[in-house]
Amino acid sequence: MKLARRVSSIKPSPTLAITSKAKAMKAEGIDVVGFGAGEPDFDTPEHIKAAAKKALDEGYTKYTPVPGTPELKDAVIEKFKRDNGLEYKRENIIVSVGAKHSIYNVGQALFEEGDEIIIPAPYWVSYPDIALLASATPVILETKEEAGFKLTPEQLDQAITPRTKCVVLNSPSNPTGAAYSGEELKRIADVIVRRDITVLSDDIYEKLVYDGFRFESIASFGEEIKKRTIVVNGLSKAYSMTGWRIGYVAADKNLVAAMTNIQSQSTSNPVSFCDKAAIEALNGPKEFMKEWVAEFDRRRRTIVDRLNKISGVSCLLPQGAFYVFPNFSKLYGKKTPSGKVLDGSSSLAAYLLEDHKVASVPGIAFGADDFQRLSYAMSMKNIEKGIGRIEEAVKALH
């Protein structure tokens, strides 16, 4: 059977692959510390689960409108007004099967052959492949560790060509935890408006910020940037609802209509009873978030402190999300006890997993081979154990 050419242009998600391998090893009774998974270790709050249970008990299990029910759209609209000072109508909102599906739908509706999609690196692993699946060309812009892994307005301006369709911004970022201030976003917005391109703003980690940082959406800096902005968000990270698969987009009504047509021919509606849980999440109590963020902050400081004490390793303190992105490049060229030479992030990740039972995601998957991504969405006990194993792994090199 001859497969479509598009399949050969993409690769499986490395983060999911690492997580799957770590889980398989655990199932065999191997004690693996998994820093790979990008999901909170907290349970979905009880009031949200109760809303889904109630929906099931009441038989709310049938088809619903493809882009989400009016009630769910209204909850999303109210969220944007309350949290971001943004006004949208129902025609500007579509709810999909997770934020990844939302971004995929954007690509299918907006990108085409000949389009260039600017993606700052380090990037979330799926952005380039989603562009490729839409026959567009990912244009990777490398950001610097010393600049906090953030795209500058000058970089963006220089990278724009007549073929540029869109730039992708993810703040706070997966994998680095970098977050753009309001002033930084305003300067980038000025370039986007002046050069008349579109921005896809992936705001999935907006609630997970530290040290008094104030999240702002790039769409909030005036009507000109708002009409050029596609805002993507969802419930996976802030509400610990990764498996519920609820993501949403706010954008120009014509784009939303096109995405709705595409979704009608693929997944149809989001899962019906998850609608009710999503409404409760968006409209209901959120006190739990303060506790979660405080705990993530405690872990963040611990893991960064421990990593920076390892000889040859350096790690910036992230502003948001629940990842650290330590630099291991000073270890490259060294040999493992078995004689293998570490020649990059993939060989280092393999060494950590196979020899020391620590699962991390190699930085090359994010376009930055000097680094590893470690998630601290795990217990402090496991963080301490896992970093201890990394310390042992580094000491064993020669």
C-alpha cells in the first residue's frame, strides 16, 4: 500500500513517544522517573468531574453543534472578557478536541502550499508538522538562551517575506517556560500590524506564571492586532484536563466558519458531556489554581537550583508553564561508562533513560540540540530522585 507523501514529511510526537516508552518500562516493573509528560499531576477538580457525571446521568451523550454549544461558546466568551479584556461573539469562537486539534484546524483552514509560517525555536514539537501537513513551509527562527529564549521584533521583521502567512507565539512557552511581557508583545504586535501578517497566539499556559508576572494576550493591544490574531487556548493545563480534550479558538468569523466546515468532516463536535465539564471549569470556582501554581513554583525553584549545581549543566529560571530547559552541551563529547560518546541531546536522553532510568525529552525535538526538556509536573519526591539520578549520570561520564 502506497502512503500519501505528506506522511513522510512529519514524525511522531517525541514527547508522547518518550512518555509511552517510560510507561512501558514502568509496566515491566522498572523504576523510571518520567520528566517527559507535559501534563499536571493533579486530579481534575471534583466540581468539574461532577458536572460531567451529571451530564452522563441525564443522558447528555448525543451529537451537539460542531463548533460547540451556544452555552459553551458563551462561557469561552466570558472567559476572554474576564481574563483578557477581549470582546468576541459566538461567530468568533470554535471549540475543538483539544488545543492541538484547534491548531491543526487553523493550519488546514489558513495555510497552503507556498505559505511560510514563522516559528521561533525552541518550539512546541507539533508546530512545524502541523504547517507541513497543510503543505506550508515552516521557517524556524532561533532565539537565544541569553535573551531568555524570546523572539525580538527585529528578528521577526527581518524574517518576513512576501510569502509569510503567519507567525506562531507561545507564551508562556513549551519547552522553555519563557513568557513575553506586555511591552515585548506590543512591540511584536507593531511589526505584525505594519507588515500585515497573522499571528497564532498559543496561550495554553496563561494561568501558570510565577513571581508576580502578569499574562497579557497579544490580541489585547488594539483592534488592528486583534483582527490579525488567532487566539488558541484550552483546559488541559490550567485545569488538569489533558484527557478531556477541550480546546478553543477565538478568531475572525470567516476563519472560524472555515474551521467549522473542516471539523464537521473530521471529528464533528467536541465530546458532548465534556462540554458540560468545560462550562463548569470556565464559569466555576478557581481557588485550586492558586494552590497548584504555588506548588509548581516550589518545584520550579527546587529543580532549577539542583540542576545548576550539576557540573557542566546550566538552567534558566522559567517564567511560566511547568518545564525547565537545561543546557547540557558542555557534556557533549564525553563518554558513558560503556564507551558511547554523547554527540547531542538524543544520545544524552537515551543514556539517561537506558542507564539511569530517567526519561527526558531531547532538545533537538524542539529545535535546540543543546538542551533537554524536563517537566516538573510531578511530586517533589520524584523530582529529587530524578535529579539525583541525573547527577549520578553526569558524574559517571569521562
